[in-house]
Amino acid sequence: MNVSEVIARLTEQANLSLIIFTVGLLMCRIMPVLVLSPFLGGEVVPTEIKMGVGVTLSIVLFPAVSARMGAIPTSALPYIGLMLKEIFLGVALASIVSMVFEAARVAGNVVDTMSGSNNAQLYVPQLGQQVSLFSNLKVQLAVVLFLTLNGHHLVIEALADSLITVPLDSFPRFSSGMWPFFEVFIRVFGDLLRIALALAAPATLAAFLTDLSLGMINRVAPQVQVFFISMAVKPLVGVAIVFVSLGLVIDQMEVEFSSMLRLLRDALRLLA
């Protein structure tokens, strides 16, 4: 083996190392979105499949970062710093993307509490936890609606845009300052409560009016056991109102998904 062949092999090994380092950074940004987003399967999807999807997305997005591959450091401390930065960006994007789904879960809990059906619990694979009946309904509805609207395509597109806004080899510049970026997350948590109340409003109002009516009946006829009557009436009223207002809830979810995607774009813009 002559000197030129040795140099060629060392060059190939160096390029392979850079490719591995680059894909590793890509996965640090992609995997939090895959793990934390309910519409991509949540806890029910095996770890092997999540890793496979993460590697596939990394390969798909690799051409967007291949031109800057040589600028990625291979020494330990700088590379660990870049990995922590990528994990931070991935968790930040996943927090915004999960906003409506968490709001749907909270809205279902509010409806179940008001209607008195919160004792029944179901396991939701996308959330990886036990939730009440209407929480299960609203989360599953949000997941199906988001996939029907091709929202997952827009999330993948936002991931690709984030690689241009914040390249793998550099840190966020925060051209408008750090506070506007973190203000987006304050808005996300505020909107989460607002969306939850909006999605739960029809059933919550119906439960309140039912309690008010039963209270008036109790004042007129104290001998009527309204407490035991309410245990049968309120869940029935809650189910009826939820299904009657299902179209309104779907329309509101579509509006909130659009707002969530706008917040995602604003966060990417503030990172530049």
C-alpha cells in the first residue's frame, strides 16, 4: 500500500466521522420532537421505531447541513456544547408543537370534573398516562385532526427551516434579544390555558346550568335528593353537549393549530 492509498483511506475515515457527528447533532434536535409530540405516537411507539424514524429524518435533512459539515468540531467539549444546544432547541420546538394537545387534555379533565365522570380513567398511549374519558376523546380527536390537516408535514418543514436559521455548528444569535424568544414560551403556556377553557366551554357551561337548575329545584322541593339525581343527570348532559358541539370544537382546534404553527415560525425567527 503506497502513501496515496493511505491518505485516501484516512480521508474517507475522516469524512465518515464527520457524517456520524453531523447525524448525531441532527438527531439531538429531531428526537425531542419525536418523543414529546403526541401526534407521532408518544409512549406507545417502541424506542427502536423512534430511533429509526429519527435516523430516517436525519438522512432526509442531511443535504441541508452537508455544506457546513466541515465546520462541526470533533473535539469533546465543543461537541458536547453543540449537543446541549441541539437538545435545547428540540425541546423548545416540541413544547410549542405539543401546546394544543396538552390543552385538549386539560379541557377534557375540566369537562370530566364538571360533569362528574372523572372517576373513569383510560390509558392514552400518545400521552403515556391515565386520563379521564373526555380527555381521551379530545386528545385522540386533536391527533387525528392534526394528521388530517398534514400538520406533521409542516412540523418537519419547520425542522428543516430551523437548520437554516440555526446551523448545527453555531449557536442561536437572538438578533432581537433573548427575552422575546422566552416571551413566546410564556405566551404558549398562557395560550394553553385559554385553549383549554375554549374547548371545554360548551360542556362546562352546560354542567353549570345543570347545577343551577338542580339547586333551584332543591330550593323549591327540599325533599328531592338532587345530589343523587345529579350523579345521573350531569354525565348524560355532558355527553350530549360534547357531541352536539363537536363541530365547534373541531373548528376551534383548526384555528388553534394555525396559531400554534405561527408561534413555531415566530420562535424560529427570533432564534436567528
